[in-house]
Amino acid sequence: MNLTTGDLVLMVEDDCPLNEWPTGIIKRAFSSQDGKIRKAKVAFLKDNKRGGYLRPVTQLSETE
């Protein structure tokens, strides 16, 4: 997965169905020593409140 700033993603939630996963925008992508993106800061809007998470890429799904 090659995430960059501004990408729209779905945030994987194990306790809810796919069609209810929240969407977010990548604000910053963090790479590891091998140069691969391993985590990202994701901004989202939920219940009319802004929030942000630092999530591993394994819990993010790219949209097209």
C-alpha cells in the first residue's frame, strides 16, 4: 500500500460491517527504516466532530 498525504481511506473496524467503516483523509504518512509506509495520521469527521488517529496501514483500506 502506497499512501500519501491527501489520500481518502477507509478505517478498518473489526466490530462493524464494511459498509459502516469510517472514512478519513491521510494527513501524514510515516515510513520505516526500509522506506515503506507503516503508519499514518488520519483525520476524520464523526458526529460533526473532527478527530484524528495514528493508525497502522494494516487498519486502513485505500479507496479508488
